[in-house]
Amino acid sequence: MMNKIVSKLKQKGFRWFIWRLGRELRAPSIPLLKLVIDKYLQFKKKTLKNWSETREDDFLYAIYDLDENAITFNVVEILLDAEYEASVRNKVGFVMVFVPRSNDPSLTYEEYDALFDADNKLWKFQNIVLPVSLLSEKCKGAYLLPKRSDAVEFVKGRDVIPDLYDGVNLRGAVDGRELFKKLDRPNVFEGLRAPKQGMRYIQKWLLENNIKEPIVTITIRNFQFDKARNSNIEAWSQFVKYLRSAGYIPVVIPDTDTAFCEDQLFDEAILFKECAWNIGLRTSLYETAYLNFFVPNGCSQLAVFNPKCSYIMMNCLPAGSIVTTKETYEQNDHPIGTNYRFATPNQRLCFNADTLENIMHEFERFIEDQRPQATNEISSHSPNTGLTSD
């Protein structure tokens, strides 16, 4: 971290360094500095709590500062952390609180911001962050603060996460390592759920299209940022042909940014463009499907953190990625080659590339693992159990 700051100092000059110093005091990224400041803030908070008035409230308030947190599917992480903490603190649920961006040009993620401007981020907030938040079973509402300065008064006397966020001292959502420590087994959270109306629309869609065979969805990533994670289009198009021949209904959800670019390679699949634009409909399809295929992609979190969804995520360690790396897994204390600790048996990670051979292998293994389960279900309703066919 220090080497990166020294490099930026040489590149951007002393004025940038003064700005960065002030930023580090409010939202430290240097581990030692963060430790010292956090200890001080914990002591201060504990002392003030004894003297200040605390509001009696049934809710935990999850602060999502748009200067500190990505405006994308990463919001799911604080949703799960808020659900967990609300349960630990005996709250009815939690409320999301969105603190607007400052539009400070110095607050940039250069590789990302070179591709996506403020209008793009606003779209993502309105069409991803907000609707995803409302998919949480325990989210009871949301505040959109009109000004950043409103956060200082809002948090006073309220039980908030991140714990040390006060509008002046800024903190982002829980990091992956801390979150995965909490979510250490299946069924520890309710997570995300498809909206009932979305499920009705999917059922109507199935009926209108006379779809009776099991659905396998393929979510395509074809994004300008971190292209190493993009889908192997040729392999997935070949897999679509196999699914058709094997009696499954392949449904392809295109990447939102390229959803209008018809790809003839998927002419044997149902191209469900509507799901690229509507979070509730997408989640409802994932819940309905027999199996969902992904590569590392933000929208996969709609299935990863939904216990009702079955999924296989391919290429979980893509060569050349600047985001999904070996270091990231190590930081999150996630052994490479394993599934998430909170995953159900039908939720799997594959660290091999999304070649046709690897996709086929994982799919066939998934089907094979379903057979004993199906056999048990049949035998449990056989005459030998004493149950009638009624």
C-alpha cells in the first residue's frame, strides 16, 4: 500500500498527497494507521454512548456510502452482513441508508472509471443497487440521503453498521474475510429471495411458451472491465446445442451492456433479454431454473446468496484477472478448489476454465449427484413406507 502511495505521489504531486493524507485520516487504507484510528474511535464511541441518548429502535441501519462502496452487485455483501448483525443484535430487520457520492474526481478507481462515467454509475445505482437491496428478506426499507452532510445527524443515537461510521470517519462495507467468517455454514442466513410477482411472471412465461422441460440458464459476461472474466462464447454456444439434444431448455441471459447485440451462436437457445434489465425477473428465473451457470460476475451473487438457487460458477480463477485472483481468495480465507462454506450441495464453484469439456464434466457430475436424491424421494413415497399415493 505504501509503495502505491509513493508511486502516486511522484505521479500526481504534493497537492494530491495533502488530499490523500486527509482522506487517510477519515477512511484509512494503511493497516497500521487504520488499527490506531479504529481503536481511538471505539474508545470514543463507548465513552459517548454512556453520555448520549440512544434511540430505541427495532432496526439496524446499514450505511452504504457511495464514495466508499462500489455501485454494483457488491451491495449484496452489506445486505448479508446487515442480516447477520440484525439477528445477533435482536433486531426485527435492517434499513439501508445510501449516502450520495461527493463527485470528487480524486476518488477514482482508474481502470474502472476510465470506462464508466457518472451517468453509467447512476444507472447502476437505480437499476442494480436499489432493487437488489429490496430482495433481502430482512431489509425493511431504504433511505436515500439528499446530501452527504446529512449522514452526520442521521447516525446519531442509531445502531449502525459499519460500527465506526459517523459521517466524518468513513468506513466501507464489511470485507470478504470478515463476512465469510460469519457465514461459515449452510442455512446461516435467509439471504435474497425472488419477488412473488416476479415468480408469477416467470410462470406465465413458461405457460405461454409451453416449456415443460428443465431449464438451464447461462449468464454471459461480456464486459469491458477485467475482460479475463468474460465468458468463453464458443464453448457456451456448443453447450447450448448439447442441452437441446439432451432434453433441457437452455436460456441465455446476455450481458446487460451488450444485450442488444444479437449473437447467432445462441440461435438454439432462448435469449431472455428482459432478465438483463430487470433484477426481480432475473432472480425469479434463477430460482425457477433446474441449474444456473455463471462465470465470475456480479449478477451471480443473486444466486450465490439465495439458498433456493442451484448454480455452478465456472472459471473461478481466470488467468489475467485483476479482481478474481489467488490473493483475493487468500484474503477471504477461502481455500482454492472449495465451495463457499455457506453453499448448499447444489451450489458449486469450479476453478477450471469454461471450456466445453470442463462445462460438460461439471454438468454431468451435477446430474449424477441428483440421482440418489431423486431415488430417495421416490422410495420415501413408495407403498413400503406406509404412505398412500394421495
